[in-house]
Amino acid sequence: MYEMHFGVPMSGAVLNNINTRLDARTVSVLLKHAGSKLVFVDPALLQLLRDALRLLPPGHPAPRVILVEDPHEEEFPSAADPSMLTYERLLEEKGDPEFDWIRPRSEWDPMILNYTSGTTSAPKGVVHCHRGLFLVTVDSLIDWAVPPQPTYLWTLPMFHANGWSFPWGMAVVGGTNVCMTRVTAATVYAAIARHGVTHLCGAPVVLNMLANASDAARKPLPAGKKVRILTAGAPPPAAVLQRAEAIGFEVSHGYGLTETAGLVVSCAWKGAWNRLPATDRARLKARQGVRTAGMAAIDVVDGETGRSVPRDGSTMGEIVLRGGCVMLGYLNDDEATRAAVRDNGWFYTGDVGVMHPDGYIEIRDRSKDVIISGGENISSVEVESVLYGHPAVNEAAVVARPDEFWGETPCAFVSLKQDAAGTVTPADVIAWSRDRMPRYMVPKTVVFRAELPKTSTGKIQKYVLRNLAKEMGSTRKGASSSSSKM
Amino acid sequence: MYEMHFGVPMSGAVLNNINTRLDARTVSVLLKHAGSKLVFVDPALLQLLRDALRLLPPGHPAPRVILVEDPHEEEFPSAADPSMLTYERLLEEKGDPEFDWIRPRSEWDPMILNYTSGTTSAPKGVVHCHRGLFLVTVDSLIDWAVPPQPTYLWTLPMFHANGWSFPWGMAVVGGTNVCMTRVTAATVYAAIARHGVTHLCGAPVVLNMLANASDAARKPLPAGKKVRILTAGAPPPAAVLQRAEAIGFEVSHGYGLTETAGLVVSCAWKGAWNRLPATDRARLKARQGVRTAGMAAIDVVDGETGRSVPRDGSTMGEIVLRGGCVMLGYLNDDEATRAAVRDNGWFYTGDVGVMHPDGYIEIRDRSKDVIISGGENISSVEVESVLYGHPAVNEAAVVARPDEFWGETPCAFVSLKQDAAGTVTPADVIAWSRDRMPRYMVPKTVVFRAELPKTSTGKIQKYVLRNLAKEMGSTRKGASSSSSKM
């Protein structure tokens, strides 16, 4: 997949990475929508691909399949049909060392197609051009201050918005790429120690995994060398940031979307903040931040009037972005493109946030995740960030549960740390919350689960939890309820 | 001048920094050629500007003059005519804090005008657009791996190709700018110690000045902190690089021209090279290097056929560059623009170099500085780099001297280190050179001078020396001559 990030665009084609954890039906939908002509596939996924191809509508031209054999893959050493064209054979038989790469006619020519994960709607095909990808690549290198020749660990899947541009970024700075098949706390700590990893990226769930790792899984970080983590993809709870830094990771926090090709908002850190207590530092670092140098503008606007919200850190509005990293549009979906990119190039993110007096934005929620209780907007992220502070809590997700009186009330799904099971009850968590947040924000329902449902990119699937909450039926006015081990 | 780099383009105007060491006649020529409408001037230069304005042709509209008073300037505390408009009064009386900056209609709109120093021809006005300056700015930050919030010392004049883009670069990374009126070894060492300087730029003459500083002028570099120097503007002699690194500076080396807005070729350093002896390291670091990420291509071509020279490290050709940092063109000089930017966007630098087998280029000379002796091309830079290795030599410049038989022979102008005067003769230097270079390259003439003539940007003025060499008359076949203290 790393080589594809270079070879495919340099051959004049558009690269579409497919999430390796999708099912055959979805893969089939994407292949059809993208009009894919050529598919490179790992032996471990060959059966899935064959199933997907069978699901293509009759008459749809089937893409050519090329098998990328993997000498490091133990489970599927000889899964290949010997008659199939393999990547290595293709290079050997048809590769031309003198091939002069095909430059785009225009820097605005498409180069990448990425499908959004589509938790609520059909996947949308985000198209980026050479220019936008160049911009986000150099922008991210500067923003994270990546030095020459780093050692980069691929904890972030490369199919996730092109690994936030770092396949190209690592090439610019001559980095070493360390790839892994399975990302667990033990494999990550082992890879860091073995390869002298200096940089890695990951959603807050990865941070959380590393911070809450058992002693057996954990290896000490290389002495005298900083291990830098760039986190994004979801608002990181301050408590998780604090724990990761206590272990010795140097965490940077940014924000971006598939539609911006990578991170375009950054929690630019001020030296003076280092003198603050750890909890204040973590609270400041949990803010998404300011625009990067590659973007023209960022704002938080009222969804109805389109006007900037006050810079008060409390008035919620939609986060909007403008600049060179914004996508060309959604493939074959002009309507969705027009809805997302409006008013002379402003991209409407669908994320709800606030603007602080110092110009830093902070995400409060995805629009659809906001809980509206008795007319009050409750940020599920804010409630979760308090729950993460509870010593027994491993992960927490808060969604709306229907309520006869209030309309909706906050319902928290919580997984506990390994050694905490049985030591705490849902009622304890509710009581603990009451001491730490306004009454209307306190979860009326707390549900313990062994694990929270997640997307392939490690995001908690709130729509699954929202359905569970709906199935639980309405809470009654004023009542709190809780259940365990659903 | 730092503020002008932002305020002028943001008001929709084009910024032209004028070299502060030019004479009134040249300033007058530039003001006329540029059609300047507004001139901001320092009190120390007010008289010079008035002289220049008087030299404008009759009827030429005089630009408006605004005095930038300098509270730190001791010599000219009250030079201002009280009736003159000052910068501070302009801001106070006409400044609008609500002013929304004027964005360019197109990123290709001109933003900067820089006049080349014009050692041989009339100054040419190099025009760069917003896009090119953005590219070179982010490119230089990545290439030099500038971290957030560095402390940058302005040893490089800001009027010299906009300080190689670092006025904007320092703003991107939130740097602290330390400015100085007078750049000497003592003031630079003092500023580094006082402000904890982490980064500075300078031509090799600055490196040489720091490396050869007396003990009285030198202060130890801050303990535990690296001081990084980026050098460019002339090929740095390996001996000077070696001495600077021995003191503790971490030197990076790049290459660019006014026409590329900053450095676009970089001696990208390989880890394996750190295991080489210091002399080999310095020799490798003296090569200009490979293109930066912001450029599309670099090559060394035969001046007549336009074909790439072999990658053998010895065949000389003209260095050519293509990519986003190349200028829009020369102001009002289409002929010069067409001569410089040809063949679909290739910029012909006028620098003569070689391509090494590993793809690194090394400059051998400016075209006009090459010495042609008996049909052999001699790189003055190569001869100089040997002379710099002589323990008594402070600076060296080699030019062509007419010769009855050979056509030209190398003539070296040399300044000695302070404590070396009287310990060495020109004949010693010639004998020393004979042991270290091919016979045809050995200077037939060595002239000692207290100081070598320099441009305002610290480059040695070879045309002055070339004229001196011409005035000395032809050398006779086979004879060596030398003179001292001309």
C-alpha cells in the first residue's frame, strides 16, 4: 500500500485505498461506485475480494486483480492461484526502469479517492488533487516539526485518509516506515523498542490503549529519545492525554477530516503552558486548536445564519474551513458536494464546536451526536471527558436516550479497566458525575459493557449505541436507571 | 523591514527591499525602474534617500517618504524633520485595527520585487508571486527542519532575497527574531549567548568570520543547545565548514538564487556520512546537493546542446532548475526573462557545476568566473577551496589574469589571518598549491591584500579583482609572479 501511494499516481491513475475491514458487500459497492479498473490485493483478503466481485451487478466490467504476495505473511503463504498475476511478476515482466512518470496535466487533476466511513449515510467518495495532497503533506510535516530521517510506526492504517498524508511526508524527510499487521499495546511497545520508533499517529483510542496497557504488554520507551504521538480523529479526553504524557509520550493534537486530506487544525502549543499543572495542560491540549499554515481560514458559525459565533468558549456552532487542502468534491455526487462546500469555498464539517477567546477551536460533538435535553444542548464529548477521569473507566461513550419528559437524556456506555470489574457500579459512576458536571448533563443511564463497538478505524460507533439506547425505551421524568453487562 | 514583509503585501502592494549599502545613484535607478510610490526609510539612510530622489529624472513622480524612527538607534535620535510623516504616526492616525487584509485575486499575483546585485550587468528586477513565496517558505522550513518557536538571529540581511524566506518562515513556526545593526564576530557571539539563539543564516563569509574570530570576540555557545547555521550564497570551502563545526555549530548547506526566492537545492545529509573523517564530511557538505521537495527538477546541462552532462562528478555544465519557486520574470525585461527561463520552465542559473553519481550537484563556478587556460576550464572555486586549507589564509578569491600564451592563468587574491602577516610569502602559497592540485590549476600569481572587496551581501566582488588582474598586464609563458600588499 505504501508503494501504491507513489506508483499509482505516477502512472497517471487515481488511487483508492479500501479499508481492509469492510465486508464483501460494501467493497462491492465501492468498486462499482469508483469504477475500479485494477485491484491490488493481499492474499489474506483475496477471498473477500472474490466475494465482492461476485456481488457486482451483472454486466459490470470486473476489475483486473493483481495479488501482492507477502513473504512476511505466515497464514497465507501459498494462497495464490499460480495462474494469477502477482505484483512482483508484473514488475519483473512489464516493469520498465526507464519509465518516465506521468505528470498530471494540471495540479488540480484528481490523484486520490477516499471513501468516508459512512456511519450514518452511504459512503461518499472524497476526491483530492495533486495540489491539495502536496499542501497537506508539507503542512503536516511543518506542523508536527518532523525532523529528517525519523522512524515512523504505522499504528494508523494507511487506508485511513492516506495515513493523514504521512506516506508522502515520510518520503519527503527520508523516514523509515515500520509497518505492522496487528496493532495492540504489546506489538506497539515492542516495535518502539525494537526499531527505535520516533513518531507515530493514532486516534485517541490508540493513546488510551497505550496508556492503559498492562505491565506485561508495556516495554519502557527508549531512554533519551522522545517518542512523539500525533493524535486526531476524535476529541481526546484530557485524562487520556495526561496518562500518555506521564508514560513519556510527547503528544500533539490536531484535527482534520477525509475531506481535508489530513490534519488542518493544530493545537499549537505555547511555551508558557508548560508551567501549568498537568490537568490544565491536558485540558488545553484537548482543544483542536488553530488553522495550520496550509489553510486560509477556520471559523465556527451559527448553523442558521452562517455568522461567526462569539469567541466565548461556550456558544456552539458548526466548524467551517477554507483553504488549499479542501477536497475537489464527492465523486459523482454534486448535491452532496454543494451541501458540503459552500459560500465561496467554505467546507462545512458537520462538527459542532466552540471558539475560545484566544482563537482556538474546541470540538463539542458531531452535529448528530449532540444530545438535546429539555432544550439544552449537551455535548456528549464533554460528558465523556468527565467519565474518562474516573479511575475505573477504560472507555466511555455518551449518546441520547429518548425521554418522555426531556425529549432526550444522556446515556453512557462504559467499559471498565481490567482490574476494575466488580469494584464499581453504574450508580457509583452517576454519583461521581453529579459532583463534576451540571445536573442536566449527568447521564441518567449508565451501561457497563466489556467492549464498545468500533469502526475499522477505531472510532466508537455511536449509532450502534444510539440504537441500543433507543431499544431500552424512554426514561421517565427525573428517573435514573442503570444496568450492567448488556 | 520585518513588518513590511507582511503589511505591504497585505495592503495589496508589492514590496521591494532596497539594499542599505547601495549608493544614491543606484538607489535612484531602482526607484525609477520599480516605479516606487512609497518609500519607508530609516533615519540613518534619510540623507542617502534624499540624494537619490534628487537624481530622479525631471518630471518623474517622486515617491512619498515615510520615516521609520528607531528608538534603539543612538546616532540619529532626532534626525527626523518634525513635519515628516513617521511610520508610528501613520499607524496611529490612519491605521484601522478592523482592516481586512487585501487578498491577491490570484496566487500568481506579484508580491515581491528584488533587484539582483548586478556585479556585471545592470540590476535586474526579479518578481515573485504569492504562490512561489509560499512554496519556498514551507520548503525551507521542512528542509532545515525548523522546530516550533526557534530563536532566529538575523545575520543575513533581510533585503538579501527576503532573507531566504525566513521573515515568513519565522512567522509560520512562531519564532523569535533577533535583529542586529552591525554583524561582526563579537556581536554575533554576544547575541547567541544573550538570546539563546538556535538558528542563523549566512553566506560562507559569515561562517569564516565566526570560525576565524579572535578569542576576545568569541563567547562559548550555549551548553546543551545546538546552534544551527544555514549557509548558502557561495560555495563554502570545506576547510571553513570543518572549522565552524569544530567550534560547535551545526552547519547545513543549500543553494538558491534571487530568481528562486530562496534555497531550492540542499545538501541533504545522510546518517552514514557521520562515520567518515571530518575532512571527508566537510568535502561532502561543500556540495550544493539535491532539489528540495518544493522544486520539480534540477539538472546540469551542456550549454550548447542542452543535454544532461554525465553523472561523473567532473564534466561541467550549467545548472538548471524547474519548479514552483522560480520567479515570474524580470520586471520590464522580457528579453532577459526569455534568456533565463526557457524550454518549458527551466531556469538557467548561469552557475557552472557537475553532477555526482549519487545525484548531488556541486557548483564549480559562475559561468563568467571560470578561468580558461590553454583550453582547460579551471573552476576558481576549486582552487580557492584548496587555498582556504592553508593555515595562514583568511580569505581567497581566484580570477583570470590575461596570459600571452595560455590565454588566461589563475590569479589568487588572498587575505591572511591576523596573526599570520609576515610569516608567509606569495611564493610559499604557490609552492603549497603545487603539492595539492594539477599543475595547470596552480595560481601563477598570488596577491596579498588586507581585505578583499565585497558586495553589500558579503560576496567577494570578483569583477573588481578581475579588473585589478587585467591592470597587472599579461603574465608571460611559464612564469610565476607574485606581489604583496597592493
